[in-house]
Amino acid sequence: MSARSARQGVLVVQPLPGIGDMVWHLPHLLAIARHEPEGRVSVLTKRRSLADQLLSEIPEIAEIHWLERNPGRHDGWRGFLHLVGDLRRGRYRKLWILHDSGRYLLAGWLAGIPRRAGIASGWQRLLLSDRPAEPVPRHLHTVERADWLLRGLSLDLRRRLPLLTAGASQRSAIRSRFAACPRPWLALGIGSSEASRQWGTDNFSALVAALLGRWGGSCFLLGGQAERDMAERIMQVGDASTTIVTLIQQPLQEVIALLAEAQVFIGNDTGMLNLAAACGTASVGLFGHPLSAWVAGSSPCIHPVYPESGLSHQGVGSIRVAAVLAAVERTGIA
């Protein structure tokens, strides 16, 4: 973070690590940018959020800085002092903290940032210069807590659709790259960081065969490096008359462009589902775990599918292919 001669600029701390976490908080970043006189904000977050790629086309985002923890230079007490030093060198005018940890609030106070807003409760509220009249309830989902904070400070919180817009050049490049792939384009998010949210290779293989059999078109398999073998096994359900494309570990802007061009997304409850919904794409989400309940209603673009027995800690494994096909049909693709 570069030093400046006078305090200027706004830094937003969003320390949750996932792509989905950053997508959820994008409306808050934009609302803060609209509210502050600079019209732009810098963001301090973790590398796993891929914020440098995710937010690169958004003019309201000035800079991305990395919070290096677990492991990293910001771990422990020594790391806390590094964080204080980084914030002091940034010479920010104001700090927004979209998390209830007192670590970032205390670091901002010690760094001498004069204006500090956040969702902290208890004694930590004494370190806030800007806070809602009523403390933010602790039992709310992390996104609902950020909503409470902004509305309590009279910010204009909007959730536009699409929330993310792919660049015209990226969309044109995707259309040219896959011009030979018949429509409709069906994107499948096969990745998951947790076993309880992973629908599995056999289920996705059966779904791909059923999708191509009913609607034709093309299936695009989206995931990270950990899903490469899984994607190769799913590919085996195809033949010369079908189109299945693997897009594993692709640049995020290319994935966003593909999602914006797709007619339907189907996937596990993970960051890719939130990304697809943010692009305004009809998104069929596979939900099994009780913690998924909030996500299922987080966007009008998400069409949830649950196990017949309901949400449980057993996860998504018992969701039937027929139920997913019915949800895809309800998106209007037929």
C-alpha cells in the first residue's frame, strides 16, 4: 500500500475467502463507493476470492490489496503489527469493515485512520466513528449483517441485475471461440470445496447425458484443477453427436463471459453458482446442507433443488437427476 502525503481514499475490508463471498458483498462495495465522495473504494481481501479478476472491470473499485493469513505475513501478533503498518502507510481517510472481527477494527484505529465503520459489537463499537444506532444482530447471515450496517447508516443499498457484466470484448471472444457449439449452452459447475456440497461424478454424468438427450445444445464443465479428472470422466458420456466442453482452471473473466452467454447454469452450492446468478443467468442450484438455506433465496436468478428428504448434514447426494431436469425446464429453456 503506497504512502500518500495526505489522507485520502476509502478502504473496505472483506476478509471472507471465497469467490461467492466476494460476489455477495459486491452490492455493499458499490453502495459504499456511491456514498463516499471519492466514488471509488479500495478492497482488502484474501487471494482465494480472486478479487483481482472478479472486480477488474468495475470502475468503482480502485485497488485490490491482499490480506495474507493462514498462512501469511498477517498471521499472529507479529502479523497484526504488519497489518497496522500496511494500513498506516495507506493513509486512508476512512475504513469500512464488513466483518465482526475486532482485529481489523483495532488495526485501523492503531493505524490512525480517522473514520471507521463496521459491524462490530460489544466494547469494539467504541472504536467505531460511524455505526448504526442499534448494534448489528449477531445471529444474522454475514450478508444480512452487512445489509444492516449499510441501511443503519442510510446508505442506498441496491442489488442490480446483472450484478456482474462481462466486457464486450470477452463476450465476443467467447462467442467466436465456441461458435461451432450448438445452442442452448448449458454450463455446469462441478466443483465444490466440501464433500457435503458435491453432487458427484455419477450424478453429473447422468445429468449431462439427460440434458443433451432432451435439449441438445452444448454442455460446458466448469471447475478448478481439483475437478480435472472428474471432468474427464463426465466427458465419457458423450459421443460424436454431442458437444461437451471442459473449461477447467480458466481465467475468471473468461468464465464470467461464458456464464453471461449461457442459457442455464446448473451446479453445486459453491462460488460458481453465485457467480452465475450475479451474471443474470438462470441458475439451478443443488442444495442439501442446512447452511445452504440462505443462499437458495439470495438471488431471483437461483432456482433451488433439494433432496426429497429435505436439507440435512448428509448433503446433496440424494438429489435425483429428474428433479434437476424439472428445475431446468422451469427456467424456460424449453
